[in-house]
Amino acid sequence: MRPAELDRVSVAEAADRYVELVRARVLTGALSAATAEVYARDVATLVELAGAGRVLDDLTGADVDAVLLAFARKPDGRRPAGGEAGGRGRQSASSQARFRRSISALFKHAALVGWVQVNPMTVATITARERGGLRPERRALTREQAQGLVGAARRLGEEPSGPGRRDQRTELRDALIVLLLATLGPRVSELVRANVEDFFTNDGVRYWRIFGKGGRTRDVPLPSDVARVLEAYLERGRSESADKALLLSWRGRRLARGDVQAVIDRVQRRVDPDRRRTVTPHGLRHTTATHLLADAVDMDAVRRVLGHGDLSTLGRYRDELPGELEVAMRAHPLLKEPRPGRVRDGAGPAGEAGDGQG
């Protein structure tokens, strides 16, 4: 039942109450801390765009449309300005969808507790296309760009340790972070949540037991080059700490999600400018999926590496590559010459034609 009387709270007050409720759900285990902070950030953006002092119930569908458009055009500090059609620097399609979900959840709660008479999200008219919801740029790195980044990480991992305190030398850690992201494509939350004990060896192969969404786990084998950097990091690159986390800051604490982008950017500065392109941790997840699938790796294997429950989800994590269709047609399996001695379909043992019946 909805409350009998309307509580005419301001946008700012409604946001504060809602965020307090969201964070309380973290304590009960109903919501992860990372998800709660995303909600809090999006609600703070709503306050900024809609106006802190406005009464929440006064917001109309047109006001929500204006907020969605303003958010779509809002510069994203993680993405460089410029680019094709001015697309870079704006909010990505996934960020826009996430923002819409966040404020929808707030208004749904507001309708239940009596802060609004009518949920304005139900009468908002802006479509995904009008919000610029189509992807404004390719998120996956090209093969040359990805190889440039991986090569820089490898070289960083092979450099001799510099002078100074061991807990302030981060070269091996940075190399490991980039290699794990680029080759296995974990979510950034899975990466920073990893503990040393999550890495184990079975029959001579090094595995990472990744704790993913929904309490699901997956054991992913590490490429040999990545396994060697892991071993080097554990032996001489990881600072002494009581923390069981795999990735530590120079202060000996678990690395935060926000620190990962700075690590990627630091390694990118070692890449040849012709092969360098800014990329987020999630962009490296797209890169992993895109190139594994482009090289005809089994789709179910890619799904398991990324930790998806459904094959259909892979479409979101794969970007088209320049020249990909041309390569596919050049290597078309139906146009390959048959191997010597191989029996063709529809032919007899000596290569004779069939019975001629249509």
C-alpha cells in the first residue's frame, strides 16, 4: 500500500534517504558495496542535473528526458575528447543504460514510500537512440593496439627491480594487472577481489579461481607467459603484508577499483604512440572476447572464461574488427581445396560420382 499522504521532499533529500537505504542493504548482504556506490554516484548526478532544491514530485517525464539527455552529453573523464563524430568524451551506451536503471530504481522506491504521486519514468519518452545510446566508439583494442599493450606489460615484468624499498616497487604488479585484464578479461571487481590463495596449480597448469557474479566461481587457466609474471610477482614483487589480497598498494593494502585505470594508463605510456589508445578495464574485457572469438575459439569456452551464464550475452562483449569479414571470406571453409586422399561428400571411394539421382 502507498502512504495516504504525499511527502514533498526535495530531490537532494530524497537522494540522501535513498542512498542511506541502499547502503544499509550492503550490511544485510542484499547488495554489494561496489553496486551500492554506483547507485550513490548516479543518484548524486541526478541531483546535480535535476536541481537539488526542486521537489521530487514536481519532476515530470519531460524533466526526466532532459536529465537523460544531459547525462548522455556529460563528459566522461575516463574517455578522451574528440574522436569520430565527437563521440569520445561523452557517456558510453552502457553508462547511459546504467544511469537510467539507477534513477528508475530511485523513482520506483519514491512511488512506494509516497515521495511522488506518479513515477515520471513511466512517461519519459527519450529513446536509446535519442540519448546517443548506440556505441559511440569501438571499445575493444585492435590486435595491434592490444599487442602493443601486452608487449609493454611483458617488458615491464622483465625489467630488473629498481632501487628503493620493495613495497614501493610496483612494476611486476602493474605488468600482472594488465596481462590478466588483457588475456583473461575479468571484471575489475573480480580482479581487485582476488586473493593469493585463489591461484593454484593442477597437473602443471596454473589456474585462477575467479569469484564472479551471483556467487559463481570459474577456474581459468593462465597462459604460460602470464603464469611466469605471476610467479615473479609473488616471489619478489608483492610487498610484505598480512593482507591476503593478491594486488596490494605500496602501503600494503588491497588495491582499489579506481587504482586499476591508473595502472593501465601507466603501462600505456610505454607503448609506441602509433599503437597506443586509451582503454578502460572493461574495454580490455571487450578486447579479450573480441579477439578470442575472432580467432574462432569455441564460443562456450569464451563464455566460461568471461564468466557468463548464457552464450547470448557474448554479443555485448564483442566488437567488430576492421577487415574481419574480408578475412573470413578469404578463409571460407567451403572454398578450401580438399586434402589429398580425402573423400568428398557425395562421391564414392574412388572419387566417382554418386548415383545421379536428384
